Amino acid sequence: MFNYNVKLALKSMRRNPIMTSLMVAAIAVGIGVSMTTLTVHYMMSGDPIPEKSDVLFAVAMDSWSPLRPFDEDYPERPPHQLTFHDAERLVEMAQAKRQTAMFESSLIIEPDGQDELPFEAGARVASGDFFAMFNVPFIYGGGWDRSADESRASVVVLTRDLNERLFGGEDSVGRRVTMQGRQFQVVGVIDNWEPTPRFYDPINGGFQEINEMFIPYSLTLGLELGSTGSDWGWKSEDITSFEQWLNSEALWVQYFVELDNPRDRDEYLSYLNAYVGEQKKRGRFERPLNNEIYNVMEWMAFHEVVANDAKVLLGLSFMFLLVCLLSTIALLLTKFVGKTVEISLRRALGASRRVIFKQQIVEVALIGFAGGLIGLGLARLGLSGIEAVYDAPPGLVRLDWVMMFSAIGISIVSGMIAGLYPAWRVCQVPPAAQLKTQ
Amino acid sequence: MGFGPMMSSLMRSKTGPLLVALQIAVTLAIVINSLFIVVQRVEKINRETGMDINNVVVVYVRGFGDNLDVVSSITNDINLLKSIPGVVAATVSNHVPLSGSGSGTGLRTIADETIDSVNTARYRWGEEGLEALGIELARGRNFFPEEVNYILPDDNIPAPPSILVTQDLADDLFGEEDALGKTVYWGSMEPSTIVGIIGHMQGSWVSWDKLNNVVIQPGKPAYTTNKYLIRVEDGMRDELMPIIEQQLGESNRLRIVKSVRSLEEIASRSYRRDRGMAIILTIVITLLIALTALVIVGLSSFHVAQRTKQIGTRRALGAKRMDIVRQFMLENWLITTAGALFGVLLTVVVAYWLEVSFELPRLDWRYLPIGVVSLWILSALAVLEPARRAASVPPAVATRSV
């Protein structure tokens, strides 16, 4: 019976090729546009580290000017970066299960070969806990431990790409790299790691490629590493040396902790409050006590990682899909009206309303399926287009299985919804009534 | 004449026309709101920069190693750059306008910490800075060469006696009063005097509403990473960029040339989100209009085919070709207008949603009448061919049995 229905549907679709292709095109375009924007939205709003997003927390403490809040639009919010020495102290005290202070920098690499020119590479300056906290996958070796942090060891973890460039991709653990005139020992090489959004540093861009290497935070002073990310200041201080800069009230370090349960979270907050209380006695932190910790998804929401533009596009494109569905309904209705003769003949020959209804539904499901398939192709095209116009790292936005199945599903379902009313109308045709008039 | 048969056929199948009207309404709402966003973004991208943006080259260099003397390295680089034929002017600068990277500061007209400051982007460059960017000084004077010194990262220099400000910043600070010669105070409460006013120039962050607020301090920043702004003769930019890169690269091995880019490209990168939005919405608008037009053509063609007999009968009873064309045009016009009326309402609702939820600017009301008139024209064009086909139905059809 199903096969018969499909055959009838195909026959009916062929009878009116222009109408049929118009319907398929309407669904295809609607699915193509809405799937494109939905995928972008889905990627932007996704959980970058689902297995740990509720145990990782970004730390914010209000050390801003006593005269005015950090953000005039949200006066209740503390600034969400820390001063260098506060972050350094918190790492040393190690009150959370794991913690890392971090910022973005860049170093000059001097390759061994005489012919090769020195080049600049981005670095994330972080504590050894970084790798275990964020489940960073390694190809070779691993991160460094807390003793390396404490002893200010010149160690480096490379990304796959940088290891490819420096060592031709081989196991480089134990090899040396010269940077800023200093020898660094490679302790690990990480595999491709693209948490999307880049949750650990939305301040300096939520959708960038990760830094090319990682080095210990405790090397900052010795190497005089400046931040290439944002720094915020409120206090006018005499700064004539790098050390004074590190001890200033400028905020430029991001801080993350790992806390396994709500009790640890509360304890950590009271620890932070005690720390600030201590600092207040020294005349710092002059604003009212205001410390916050945000888990990963709260942190993403705080930074409005999903751009307003993406939300606007999502809304508009679903209205677009609505237009496509309205077109399909109108076209189907017109088409079914044209089929009344055939239907009344079939009814007269004994076909029940249910049979007729089923057959119409099969026809629209087929149209929906075809539209969905073409729509998926259009969505892929749309996503490459979006990557091109936004200059995004290749492969950042892609259709995964979830999106592909939902696209086909949405198109079949919406095709059938579009077909319901027309199919019902057509079933109301009385048997043989139409035959008489002709 | 004309309303009778039209109304009777419209009333006979209400759902079809209703759906088309609804589709037209939603189409109108999307197209008007999208078009408004596109126009806004295009206007934003094309704002006057106040700079000779097409002829400026930006070089990023970074020194390394202990043997590097940053000051002599920069001096040599600037001299080298100026010796290249075709280079008009060159300076070292702390930041690059329109790049999205910069530093901000607050200025006050009274040395009192408790009053709010006027926010502005802050630049620091040499006496050739204005020339290197092609910025015009409206009044006052540029920096004297003796006011410009090298500034090392650890130098804690006092505020400069002389500064330049843009007219927009001057207005924000002093309102109606003339700012030239007036004193302003930095966050440290140190004073500086405004010696020159720039008619117009854009600062660092293209999406900041105070983009035109810029203050310029004299000085040659000598940091680890340094930025050179170079203006070249009109039309020579693309030819000179590789030459600049090569000559700088060969002249000094104690620093690397990180990149050589045109200011135009840098600015274009800063606008990529806006450009992306404009491109995507333009595609959406085009697809939507094409789809709706095709659907109108498809449906009217179908109706014509359906009503061949009715048309033939009317023709046989004396209706002229023009009457038939008018019947279909009028029918279509009625549906379109119903859709447009509801569409205007829907457009306003969507515009309100965009304004309230996403802080987009309020829709300009003039888009509404323009949208409705365009819709009438478009839908009339879409139905023209099917209507003409209808008119060519011979009266004899009425007498035939199908």
C-alpha cells in the first residue's frame, strides 16, 4: 500500500512539474536559510566542555576604583579580570582543587637552523593545572606540574601545528626551543583542541584559534611578558619598571578554579571574601565586598558570547521558513483543487477518505524530504559562505549529525503540517460529484 | 465592472488568497526590517574616516634579543622608510586607528576626580603623524619636532604640555566654547593644553559610539612591538608594500617584521561582522522576494488554467481582453493590499521586537510606504504575464466541452 501511495504521489508530482519544483524549492530555501542560522546559533550557544562545565568557575573580585563601578551599565558587576599579583597569590595558596591564572602573550621563537628567520608565536601563559582542568588532549608528553610552576622551570607545551613547524611533527618531548634568548624544554604536545566557544578567554574573543604554545605563569616576571589581550586600569600609578607594572592595580589576568560540589563552591567564595578582607586592611579593595564566581555557561552568558546579530538572523530566518511553508500550503491547496476530478473518481470507485488522505500525506512528505535534502546542501553552502564573510577559522561552523537529522526531520514534518489542511480539504470531495459537471 | 466575477471567485475559495496575503505580509515584515539593518550597516561601514585610508601602509615590527637598541632601531627604520621613493611621510605610533586595538582614557576640564570624565581614544605619535595618516588640522598647530621624544616602556613621563584633540572630543569637553588653548586634565590630574583641533578623525573601535573622540599626545613610543604608519603617493600602495617589507626585513636582523598591511584592509577587518550581516541579509531579502514573486506567478498561472472556461464564457459574452487582464490584476492587487496592510502591522511588531530585545536602532517609518509601493509594483509585474495569457483565451473555448 505504501509503495502504491508513493507511486501515485510521484505520478501526481510529475503531472505538474512546475508546481512541484516550486514547492520543493520553497522548502529547500526555507530549510537552507534557517538551518544555516540555526547551526551558527547552536555552535555559539553550545556547551564547550559539557563534562565539566558545572565544576569550572571563572573568578571575579572587585578591586576597582572606589569612586565608580567598573561597568557603569551594570554597577553590581565586579571587573572580571584580576590583577597580576592577586592571581599569583591565589595560585600559590591553592585553595581550590585545581586553579589557573592565565593571560595571552606572544614570544619570539629563534629556530636552530641558520637560514630560518625568527618568528613570533602566540602563547597562553598559565599554571600547570590548566591542562587537567580543561581536559586538554595530548599527543606526546603532558603538562607541567605545580613544582615546575614553583621553580619557574622553562618548560613549554606546543600545539600540534607549532610542533609540525618546529619539529616536523615528531615526538619532541625533551627537545629544546629557543625563545627570547632562553632555552625552553618541550614537555608536551597537545592534539587539536578547539573548545567552541573558547570559554576560557571570551574577553579576547570567543571564536578564535587557540594559542600556539603554553608556558608557566611564574615565568612572567623573568621574561617580562606583557599581555597581548585587554588590560584595564583605573588608578594612576608611577610605573617605571616591569615589576611595578606587575604589582599595579591594572587588571589583565583571567582566573579559573575547579570546584567539585556546591559546598566547595561556598567554601571557596568565603575564602575569597577572607582574602579581600585581608587586602582591605592594607588599603586595597576599597569598594564594598563583591566577589563572584561564574560556572562556564554563566560565564558565556555574562560575555554575551552569542552575538545579537546571530539571534536576529535566527529570528528572521525562521520567519523566512514560515513564508516558505505558507507558500507550500497555498501551492498544495491550489494543486489539490485541480485534482478534485481524479479524487472524486477514486472515491466513486470505493476509495475511503482515509486512503485518499494517506496518499496526499505521502505526497507532501516526499516533497518535504526532497526539499530537506536540497536544503541541507544549501545550508552547507550557506555555512561556508558565513565562514568566508566572517573570516572564521575553517571548520568552526559545520553541520553535525544532530543538525543534519533535525534538518531532514523539520522539513518532512513541516511539509506534512503544510499538507494537512489541503489534504483534509481534498477528502471532503464527494464521490462522483465532480464527474457530473464535466 | 470587474469586481463581480473577481469577488465571486475570491469568495469561492477563501483560503488560498488568504494564505497568499499572509505570505505577503510576513515577506514585507522581513524585507523591510532586513533592508533597514542592511542600510544601517552599509552607512556605518562607509562613514567618513578623516584619513587618507587608501594610501596608508601599516607595519608591525618586534625587536628581540639583548643587543637591540630600540630607539636607534626605530630611528633607522623611519629614515629607511622615508628614503623609499613614493613614501610621503612615516611615523611610529602607539596604536593604529580603526584596528580595534587601542587605548582609552578619560579627560576632564576640571581637576576633580569625583566628576565624570569624557572618554576618548588616545594616540601618541611624532610630528609627522597627521601627514602620515592624511589627517587635516582644522585650527591651531601641529606638534613641534622638539616636543616629540622617544618614550620607553618603563619611562614614567609627565603629561605632555601640548595635545591635539578632534572637534567631537572638543565639543564633548567644552560644548559651545572654543577648546583651542584650553587646559584639560588626565586621570593623574596632570594638565595639558590643546594646541590644535582636528576637524574629523575616527579612533580605534568602530562600534564604539564615541569613535570620533580622539586625543593625541606627542611622542615616539619605543616598545617591544612597534607600529609604523606610512603614507604613500596616491595609487602606489600595492606596489610599495612588498618593497617596504623586503627593505625593512633586510636592514635589521634583531627585530622581525611581523606584518605589512594596508590601513584599508585593517579597517575592513574591523567591519567584518557588519559586512557579514549586510551580505547575509541581502541574500535573504533576494531569496525571499524571488520566492514570493515566483509563488504569485505560479498560483496565478494555475488559476488562469483552472478558469479557462469562465474566461472563455466572459469573452463570449462580450468582455474585452483588457477586461480579463484587469480582472486578474485587480484580484491580485486586492490580495496584495490586504497582505500589505497586515504586513505593515507585522513589520512594526518585528521592528519593536528588534529594537527592544537587541538594541537595534528604531525603524525609520519611511521604509513602510516605500515597501508597500515596491510590493504593489512587484506583485503587478508577477501577475502580468499570467493575466495576459488569460486574456488570450479565445471566446470559442466556452462552447467546447473539455
